[in-house]
Amino acid sequence: MTLLMLCFLLYQQRHQSTEVFSLYSIVAFLKMDIANSVLEHVSAHLFSIIRAEFAAFSGIKSNAEELSSNLDRTRSILELEDAEERQITHHSIKDRLMQLREVVYLAEDTLDEYSLRSNRLGGFSSFRPKNIMFRYKVGRRLRFIKREIHHLMDGLGDYSRIQLNEGVLEVRQLKPTVFGRVEDEVKILEFLLDQACAFDSPSIYPIVGIGGVGKTTMAQLVYNNERVSTHFSVKIWVSVSQNFSVKRILCSIVDSIAREKYDVYDLDVIERKARELLKNKRYLLVLDDVWMRSQELEFGLSQEKWEKLKSVLLGGSKGASVLVSTRDMGVATMVGTCDAHHLFGLSEADCWLLFKHYAFGPNREESEELVEIGKEIIKRCEGLPLATMALGDLMRSRSGVQEWLEVRESWSWRHSQDGHSQDGNSVMSALRLSYSDLTPTTKLCFAFCAIFPKNTEIMKEDLIRLWMANGFISSTTDLEVEEVGNRTWNELCQKSFFKDVKKDVYSGDISFKMHDLVHDLAQSVSGIRCMILENANMTNLSERTLHIGFGSGLLSFSKGAFQKVESLRTLYQFEFSLYNTISGYFPTNSSLRVLSTSYFFKLSSLKRLIHLRYLQLYGFDMKYLPNSIYSLGNLETLKLIYCRKLVCLPKHLTRLQNLRHLVITECHSLSCMFPYMHKLSYLRTLTLFIVSSKAGHNLAQLSDLNLGGKLSIEGLQNVGSLSETQKAKLKDKINLHELCLSWDNNGETKSNAIDPEEVLEALQPHPNLKTLRIYDYEGSRLSSWIGNLNLVALELFDCKKCLQLPSLGKLPLLRKLEIYSMDDVQYLDDDESYGAEELAFPSLEELEVRGLPNLQRLLKVERVQMFPSISNVTIDDCSKLQLPSLPSIKQLNVRGCSHELLRSISSFSALTFLNLSGGGDLTSLPKEMLINLTCLETMILYNFPKMKALPDKLSYLNALKHLEIRYCGELESLPQHGWECLRFLHHLEIAYCERLRSLPEGVQQVNSLEVLTIECCPELEKRCKKGTGEDWDKIAHVPNVILLQ
């Protein structure tokens, strides 16, 4: 509204018009479906432009202040009019509101254009003739806007509003709470762990139920069950949703098993890789939320797609299983190898327990009146957990009986004439009720989420920046815009609109998903304004489409289709591939606020995008950004990802005065930033800063920047003086949670180089820092301030000259420690001042040390209690290291084994995974090594070229499931005894053990063995040939015997 009033003020000033809108007209207009965020955004422009451009005109300043005061009073009672609530009886009103919104967008574009031109030319004084033509165009456009508003407002009246309370909300970090599903869980587990083992081919078990009944939660309960984790050697979870992509499912299988991103376009290659990884494995694959192909759903499951996927799945071993959750019995009939498990709604008693958990929590009193009303409310939920949870969250914010009664009587429940809902309608009604309770700003932000596909993992930080770019949120007098976005996100999370919230322990990054019915609601309230673009639906683009999301599978863009969407605000690629080389027409509509893409287009066209606030370029093949980027005066977020040829940033990038977030990732050729970065006073995120001897590239540029998140400082060997390092003021940056400090000396030391120990000392960060990485540091000691941080992760790489480490064991929160290439360090902590009861490394869970040839012990004094939380240890090339007792360790990887280190393994009683490689001159393993390893499930022995025998202690490994022996060329025999104790061993693999001539008799007693693989063991292969080999009788009971040459 402020925008429109500004336009009218401009128009009146230019043309001496006497027409004035009354305050009554303003207030009436504000009641329409115009977002509060637009008002706030435009209000900021009101003073910045009017004061700058029209202060000379008598009376304008006072009129602007009076108008602003009126708008503030109006904003306090402003609510978003829910046009969708009146869609049956007020179609004409809704149409007019949509048209009015478009006029506002046009006016906003006009203001942006005017503001940028004004700033660039230093104002539009009437005495500058060169600006007359532009002023004429602006004036003509404003006359059109005024005429349209007059026309549209003629048909609009006053409507009632629901009073909403906007408070500060915090995210509740609760684990999913489940009631009433014990019998369902037992039945599914019985099938997977017992009945499925009778079948040679994979068993496909469908779970069928209506939307919101808890199919995904049920599958998660089973998937995370300890017995399931023990029973299956591999578990894979794939969220399928409405697009049944065989390629995506296979890529997920490869990613889960191989632990590596498999991003290729050739489906045949992916098929072969997945088939190889699944072969002879007892796997559990969960295909969650599968939809059948139909006339409305072109990309759903079809018989052809299923047969293609099934051909890959058939390679699994006996007992391999697939869980399929779906709403459609047609899916269950097509894929199921057994009767489907039907999941029904909760009983009224269980439904009440779930509602009570969310509505009252642990501390709220349950009054009799509220309990009575609550039990009436949950009857409308029809036993559906999602509806129950949504209403429980809603009622948590309602304190009085009257408020609970209002919800009970809400119109949302009267959507069905017979009083019963169809599939998902009950849930949708509950969600709509929660939606109506949102603030206007939050409604806009929620509806925008419809540009992401169902089951997409969305990054919280990025979503907030997208909200910012579209003007949905803005700063307040007390809060920066990012914090406003954070509170808006918290509000949506609090009310169960978001699920599966995950927070990375080390980076602090937060991701989340939306339930498919919540996504349906977002699509419903956003309508045609938000679209997910696919190859088949491009013709559905409308002139009212504002926000578009698309993936890497899009083949091309239709020029004709995009010519219709003149007011397009968002073109956001939510999925990327480095192998995407498609070029051709790419839409660069001038009204864009958000552009994110890996599709190549002429970057010179950026100069047209003067309204752009968010730009992400992924995988672009360019050495330099074009000068056209200087036209993006409104840009707030610039992300350059995997632009591997980029060598330098534009030198005048400080012209982008509104830039708040500069994210540079995996641009390894980048060697030069831009000078005088301190001029970007609004900058809040800077992931990379490269120190250079050039003017304006020193560390002092960081002095006054209020940076947060991640910061990597490279080129510290180029520091010119200690004073400039101190001016970086990292200690004052309280919002910085991840810091990387890197020297790159290329093996050379400059004669005038500043002492790296002094540089590091001057770069002391704030104690809030969570993750610290240091690369190529050449000092002999690390700074003592490391011990004063609240670090969660510490990584030290190639600090070869370092002689001693600070007292790392006293870092109370440290959970991950990685140290690479320190030639002279003898202890990770040589502090001898530990008290008798003091814990060393109290929180450490992951330890990785590589290339520390003189490391003798982890602690110099090992009499203290230490490593109580350690679970994962990797040791590589630490030949002198002896390990202490680590009773909690579960995974151990050792490369470059010494006899002393291997002897200590016997004390690791909780160990489940053991991978030993690089035995060098070892001819045998310590006899006592396997004693006490009663929890060990996987043991891998790799590259012990001189080892002749294994310890004869197999009887201790009664939990062993997987045994793999590779590249032990001198190995002559396997242990003769103890095989009968390996009751769970299902996979035995022997490869490149050329001197191994026979299998022990005890193998015949391993009844659980499902897969025996023998590769490049010529003598052994002959003896194990089916029917003719001398050892065949020992392995005839094994279902899968694989002999490879």
C-alpha cells in the first residue's frame, strides 16, 4: 500500500494533480488480499526515496510522515483476507483481488526501476533534461496503475477479519511420538524377520492406508528397529511420491550402499552399478509413498517401470525385502508378493493420548472443561494421526475455554455434508484450521513452499533467503530480516507444517521436509501462483504464475509459454546435476526476484534483471562473471556453486550495496576476490575470503562486517602485517559458527612472510565457534585460544611443522577430531595436569588420525578416564601408536597396522565393525586380538601380503555376519575351529589369496551362510566347483556360491 501511495505522491508532484486518496480508501484497500510483507517492504522505500528526491518540494516530508503514522496504526489491525475461504460464494471478489495483486506487483516493479535509476544518477532533479523521458514513462505507468486501482476497488467492500496473535515461537525438538501401533509393528516385523526368509526372491510387502494415517511413520518405526538393523545387511530408504523415477530410486540405492553420490545420466550404467551392489545381499528397501500412474498423474508407477526396477532387485539374497507404502490398492496389487498390510485410523483412546501429548505437553494443567471439548474435537479427526497432531499443536496456543469452543465450532469441520471425510479430507480440514491461525506473513511464506516437490529435503537457511528475495519478510526496528525469517520458520515448524527436521551437529545447518498432505495444502492456497515445472506441464503456465520450481530433468524451456508469465518472480532450480549441459532458450523475465539454475544462458542478459534479489549459478563454465552483474543493485544473495573455472570475481562488486549473502563453494580455481569488501556493510554471510597483497584485499576488510555462518579464509601466507590481521576482529563475530584458516605456501617460504604463529594468534575467533579447520599451517605450536572455544569439531590438515598440540582433551563439547600429516606430534594431548576424576575427551565420538608417524599414544598420561563417548576411530599410517582401552568404540578402521596396536583391539568389547589393512611385514595377527569381540558383526582384512594364518579364536565372534579377506597372498589356511559358533554369518568373501588351497571342515556347520564369494584364488576355486570340487560338500548348503577368476 505504501508503494501505491508513493506512486500517487510521485504522480501528483510531477503533474501537480490535486486528486488525493482519502485515508478511508487506503484502509479499505488494506483489507484486501495484500501481504503485510509488501507494506513493510514498500514503507522502507517511502522515506528513502521521498526524503532523497522530494525534500525540496514544500510539504512532502510532513505528508509522508503523516501517511507513515497512519499506515503504522492501520498495520496493527491488518490481517490477510483469506480469499480461498470465500471461494464458493465470492468468486468475483477473489478475481478482483488477484487482479489487484497484479497491479501492486506492477507498481512494485516501477518503484524498483525508479529507485535504481535514481541512485545511479544521483537523483532526478527537474533541472536534468536527460531524465525527462524516463520520468515521462514512469508517470504514464503510474497513471495506468491509478486508473486500474480505481476500477478494481469499485467492486470491493469491507470484510470481517479474524484477530491473530503474533508471538515469538521456538522450535520444539521432539522425537516422533507414536501411540496405538504396537500390533501393526509386530505383524510387519514378523513378516520381514521370519516369513520373508522362506523366499528365494525378494518379498514385496505393501502398507496401504489413506493420507495422514501414518504409513510413513509406521515404515520408519520398522526401518529403525534394532532387530531389523541386525537382520538386514543393507537398508535403503527412498521417498518416491508422485514421480516414480526408476533412475532416482537406483541412484538412491547406490548412494546408500556405496556411500558416494552417483550422478550420471546413463540409466544402464546406474542399473549395472545397483545390481552389482545388491547382488547376494539381504537388503531392506523402503519405497515410501508410491502413487499409481493415471490420467492426472503421468509420472506415477506403471507396470513397465516396476518390471524394470524389479529386474534389478531380483539379485538380492534369500530374505531380501521391499516395504512399499501407498494410498492405492492398485499399487499394492501390482507390486505385492503377499497380502497388503492395511493401516487404519487410531482408536479414540489412542487418538486422545496423541492429541493430549501435543495440546497439553508435560506441564499444562488438563482442566475438565478442556478435556471434554478436546475429546469432542478429536472425534472429527477420524483417527488420523496427522490431523490429531495438527490440532494438538493448534490448541497448545489456545489457553481459554472460549478459544477451544471456537475451534470446535469452526467452519473447517463443516466441509462434508454427511459428516465424514474422504481420503485425507479430515486431515486437510485440520491443517486448514491451523493455516487460518497463521499470521499474514507466515501464510505467504508457507504457500511459497509449494515450489518444492513432495518429499524434498529443504534447507532452512536457503528458504529464508528466498522469502527475503520475494519481499515476504522484512526487518523490523529490533530484528534483522534473517531473524524475522527464523521466527516465521519456527512458527510453521511449531504448528506441524514441517517434519523430519534435522540439524547437522557440526555445521548447524537445518533441513526439513513437508508431509505430502501439507504440501497439498500449500498447493491449494497458492493455486496457480506457485508451480513445479516439468516437461509435460509447461503449457499450463499462466499469466498469474509467479513462482516456479524445476529440477535437473527438465529438457528445455518453452519460449512461448514463458512469454505469458510477465510477472514471474521466482525461477528456482531445486535439484542440480554436474552433468547437465543443456543450453538453448532460457527465460530471464525482467520481473524476476529469484534466479537459481545450472542451465547455461547468456550472462549478459543479467543486466535486464534489475529486480533480482537472489542469484544462484551452479556448474557454470566461466572464468569471469560479466560486468552485467553490476546492474543487479537489489541483489541480496549471490551463490556460486561448482563454477570450477572461475578465477576472479568482478572488481567493482561492492556496487551491489544490498548484498547480504555471498556463498562460494567448490570454485577451486578462484584465486582473487574483489577489493574493498568492507564497503558491503549489509554483508552477513561470506563463505570465502582470499587474502592478497593487492590493495583492498587484506584482512582488515573483514573488520566491520557482521558475518555469521561459515567463513573460509585462504591465502594467509600473503598477510602483509600483523596489524591488518588484528583488524579482522574475528573475536567480535559472535554469529560465526564455522571457520577455516588456510595457508598455501607451495613448499616455499617468503622472506618477508609474517610468522604464522603470530597470524594464527591474531585470528582468535569468538568462543561461540563450533567448527574449526586449519590447513597448511607452518607454526610449531597451535594457539592456546583453541582450548577456550566451545568446539564441536576440530580438523587439522598438513600442519607438518607442528610439534605439540594444545590440551584438546579438555574441550568439553568436542565430538569430532581429524588430524592429518603432522610428522613430529607424539600425543594428541600431552597435558599432565589431569586430576584423578577428570575426564579426557568427554564428548568425542569420531576420531581420525592419518599420517602421524611419531604418534605414540593418544594422551601422554593415560591414567585418567578418557574417551567415554568414542564410537568411530580411523587410524592411518601411525605405525608407533598404541591404543588405550576404548570400551565404547563401535567402528575401527586401521591402515598400516602394527602388532602393538592390533593387540589392544581385544579390549574393545563393544566393537561392531573392524577394518584392518596394510599389514606390511606382519606374518600373523595377535592370538588374543579376537577375544572379547562378542559384538563384532563385520570384519575386513585387506592387504596383509605376508600373513600366513589367522587367529584360531573364531568362537568368540558369535555375532559375526560378514567376513571378508582380501589380498593376503601368503595365507595358507583358515582357522579350523570355531565355525560352528558363527550362527549369524551370512556373507564370506575370499579374494586374491593365491596360496589358500582349501576350506576348513567347519564351514559346513555355518548354516546361516547365504553368500560365499571366491575371487582369484585358483586352487580354492577348483576345490569349490559345484559337484566336482573336493570341497563342494562343505559348501553345498550355501544358496549363492560365486567363483570369479
